[in-house]
Amino acid sequence: MKRPSQFASWILVTIVAAAPSAWAATDLFQSPSTGGSEIRHGFAVDHAGDVNGDGIGDFIAGAPFDNALGAEAGRAFVWFGGSSMSDRPDVVLDDGSAGDWFGFSVAGIGDVDDDGYDDVAVGAPGDDPSGEKSGAVYVYLGGPSFSGSSEPIFAGEVGGDRFGWSVSAAGDLDDDGIDDFVVGAPYSDATGTDRGRVYVFRGSRASSLPTTAAATWDGPALGGPIATGDFADFAPDAEPIGGPGFGWSLADVPNFRGDGRDAVAVGAPGAAGASGRVHLFVGASALPSTPTVVFGNATSDQQFGWSVSRGGLISGDARQDLLVGAPGADGDRGLVKVFYGSSSPPSTDDVADLVRTGQTAGDRFGFAVAAAGDHRGSPGSWVAGAPGRDDSGLDAGWIHLFDGTGPIPEDVLPANRSSLGVAGDRWGWSLSDHVDVDGDGADDFLVGAPDANVENGAVRGLVGIVSSSFGVVAADGVRMRVVDAVSTVTTLDFESRSLQRASSVTLAAGTRVLARLGSGIERTEAGVRATFGRSEGTDTVVLTWEDGGLDRSRSFRLPSRSDVSLRLDVVRGGAGHEVRLRADADAPWHLRLIDVRGRVVRTLARGDGPVAERRVVLDGRDAAGRGTAHGVYFVVLEQDSRRRTARIVRTP
């Protein structure tokens, strides 16, 4: 990944405020209409790191059945992050040809050429460089003028392997200081029918990347699924899988053992009657040839390993945890198993540390899984997709957002601007780990709904960014910032270029008008500010404005007063970083600096009652007055049972 700038003192990475889904926003992105319908945009999504070097995270989405370059040629789309984004992607990747399924998998793969810019990869498992459906992967190197010119093609070995079915970052797996990546070929017969194979490719500072794999990992010598229907339904040509399907899913899991080593998880959901297996390979200077841990599962047809992902710090320590989805469990109700990182993991592990199950048969809960960063206010938030859930319409899908080990998720419901509704959208089909793509300092995550109807009725698919912070983004780039939601008078800032030129602006809750331009709404440099009296029942507001003769409106969910009454912000000033806190409850509070192992480095401030605002400057010292070591720290504000956290980095 791109190396951080070497500023002195503290660098703010992410400002986090615990945020219920009631005030999350979803930003929707659809593909260009030139690819036709049924293109399944959002079939695969991933963060792209920072490919253009502007300091804001970017993202990539695949549409493997896009027809612009031929039937099912596929395309992929890259959006540069920022405070204002539109449907139109910044870069279109279109190296596929008919039948390639280019975009079936996509991944941000870190900085594989070590030039300071992150890079992306796109899988095309239907490509034919070494025989029919041998598969290929295209790598695109980042840069200040990123335009989507690919490096040499990484080709599959044998026809039918479907190399590029999955692709993932691997971190610095060989510990040479350069990021690496991995590619899955689950239909490979190299060691047995559909046993599967994974290829490890080293990053390099050379003028071109090496296209020969530095290592290969083969699937377990186990039988395949008994019932193959779900596997065939997922394949573009309905080809069932007859073996373990090792390489069906891939994920990088850094620091699983707490030793700083990168690791890769490989899913084999067809293994042993589709009970499934997951192999974890921990990196070393000599690339591993055998798994460090094999995670097992005893029940057939659960498809354990269909999805894998890093889980964040779910257990609360500094080690990365592992998420494994098993969407076939209990009549396709689905489940997710969480395995905590360990300094000395066993060679086989069949007992999960945490299990969460779907709510209804057919939900396919666990079809996709991802870490959600600090989305819920702690660094262990995680998310699971249930694309078969019917509550919002048949196969509309849901997403379940969990706060660490908490048993009750918050549900992120499907979103679609189309008047046709969300039935059949399969919201939660794909997910991506957290990244701040709108530059507001709060973690966001990506979700794909590849069967979504878009505004003109074409089933082209959607990608959503789910954002949660005091500044959230609506579907057209309008940003809402909560200035004050504690007192009886609520003040909100709305920021958008179109609002700057609007001739009329109205804010309403249901049929009740809260404010109008000139009466409760005033113009600001960035848009408008609305001030209104808030009743207890007001939790959703609708902003309506006129822009160039068009009437536009967007709805926003508001935080409760209890959510805002405890607030923590970190800002960078001339003298270093400054913590600003607010605690309105009549109860003791304390502000602490904590290291990644959970140890209190220093109590920065404390009090016994409400405080309207308190400012504390971070001076880089611990409780004994010694300079703190370089690395990651957390500033934690606690009052009653509530907590707010900000993540910062101490650099030279």
C-alpha cells in the first residue's frame, strides 16, 4: 500500500464516532449505459487503495457481463474518492473480449511496483490465453495520471482452470518490502478434479512485473460437493464444481499472529461434501508452501469458505481476526464463523471463537463478508451480506453490520433510486473492506447489488458506499454535517455545488416544513445551513431544492441527541494534533491514549460532569513524560457505557 507521508508528530488517520445505522447514508453508483443491460455491475467490488496519490481512498467495481466489447466481455470501473463523486467512473478498464467475464473479480493489490501509488487487478476467468477458459488477470499500476493501462497479462496454465476467478492483495508476503498478490483458479485439475490452485506473484521494482508465479498452493485431497446447484448457479456458464474448489475465495489477513507478518486465507467451499475448508498461509522471507492453519467444518453442504475476509480487531486485541462465510448452512439460512488471531494458532482449527447465523432460510447470510473498520465506533466492526433476504422484496437482500462480538446486528437495507423498487437486487452480493472514499475521516464500506434495476429499468446493477459519520454523503454528493443536535434547536450544514446556486431550498419532516431559504435556512460558502426546532419524533428530514429548473430532493436520517451528546474530534493544528471533546451527561468521563495492545499510555483528561467543549493537545509523551514510540494509537473518550474513538499514527 502507499506509504504514509513522513510528517512529524501525530498524523490523524480516521476520526470515529459510534454511529448507528439510523444515520448512515448510502451513495449509489451505476455503470455507464453503453454496456447494455444484464451486465451485473457490482458483481465484485473492492477498495483500490489510493491509485492516483491524492490522499483519498479509491474503489473498483466489476461488471463481468458488460457487452460493450462483445457478449459477456466485461468491464471494470474505477472511481477516485473525494467529497463529491458522480455515477460516471473516472477510469474505465476494458481489456476484455467476448466471453472473457472481465471484472468477475477485482482487487486493490497494494503497491506491487513500490512506486508510492497503489495498484489494482482485474480477473477474467473466461479468457483464453492458454486454452479455453484458462483465465487471465490484468494488473493496472497507479500513478498521478492513472488512466488504466495494463501491465503484461498474467495467464492461467491450462484450459478450464478459470484462473482469475478470485484475486486478492497479499501484503508483503515474502517480507522483501514490496507488496505481493494472489490469484485463484478453483477449477484447476493439476492435482485432482477441480481440486483448485492458488498462484502467488511477487511485487517488483523492475521495469515490468514478473508474470511467473513465485509459488503455487494446491487444494486438499478431499472430495467435492454432493449438491452442486449453488456452485453452478454462481458460474457464468452454469459449470458445477466437482472438487474442493480451492481458490474460490481469497483474502489478505495481516498480523493474524500478532507478529507483523502478512497472511492469506484461501477458501475451498466444495471440500468434503461442501462442508468446506479454509487454509491460512502466513508469510515469511521464504514463501510458505503449506498452510499454517487449516480451518475445518463438520457439516456438509454448508459451503464453509464461500467467502473469506480479514475481520478487523473483533476480539479487542491487536491481532487481525478472520471471517469465513458459509451461506449454505441450515437450508441456506447461512452463517459466519469468526476465528480470532492467535500468537500460536493450532495447525487445524475446527472450533470458531464466534458464530453468527442468518435470520431466515434462503437468506444466504455469509455470501459475502468484510471488515467495516470503525464504522460502529470500535475497530472491530464487521459486515455480512444476505443477498437472498426477502424482507424488502423477493431476493432484495440485506446487509448485517455487527459491532465486534455484539450479538445483535444493525441492518443496512437495500437502496435503489429506481421507482421499480429493490426486489431482486441482491443487495449484499459483494462487499469490500473499509476505506474512507469520501475523505470525511470516517470509515466507509462498499456493497454490490448486481441485479439492481436502475432508473431506466435496465438491470445493470449498483454499487453503494455505506458511510457513517457526522458528515455523511447522500446519493448525489450532498453532504450533511451535524453542527448541533443536542439542544432543542438543531443546526445542520448541507454542502453541495448545486445548493450554492439553488433559488429555493426547503427542509421538511413528513408534511411539516422545518425551514425555508430566508427563514431558518441561510447560505454558506459550501451550501446552506438549516436551523430549526426539533421535536422528539423527528428522525428523518427531506431537503428539497431547485437547480437549473429541476426539482431535487434527498432524505437524511438524523442522529439521536444521546448519540451526539458525547463527541470526539481530532484536528491537526500548527502545534500538532488537538483533541476536542464534548460530554453533556452529568457523569464522570475520561480521555485516554491507548496503544494497539490495549494498554493505557496516558490519561489525557478527566472530569466529573458535563463539559460543553474541552481541547487537549497531544504532545507525544506518555504518563511518565517520555516520548512515545512511533506507531498506531487510539484516543478514547468514555462516559457511562458510551465510547468514542479516534485512531492516530505517531511518525518521526
